[in-house]
Amino acid sequence: MTEAEKYRFTHPRELSEEEKMNRQRSQYTLLIEWKILPKWLTFEQWKQDGFPLNYPKE
């Protein structure tokens, strides 16, 4: 492994804000599908509350 490869492995690039938001939206969708989050919860409300997983079920 070259020095450049080692550096890239140990120092991954930072995600942009857009990439972070896309990942959070994907997580939200999966959590709704798997019934971990209630269906009435919107992404904006979930984000505003700090992305918790302990909402009451209905």
C-alpha cells in the first residue's frame, strides 16, 4: 500500500451538507418502513428534535 493510499484510508473525505442531508433522509425512510419511527412523524420534525428514535407509537 502506498503512502497516498494509506493517507486516504486513514483520512476519509468529509461529506458535504447535501450528502449528509441525503443520508439522513434515507435513514428516515428506512426507519419509517421498519416501523421504528411512527408514520405521523415528518422528516422536518424528526430533524428539529435531534433525530431521536424513542417516539411513542401512535
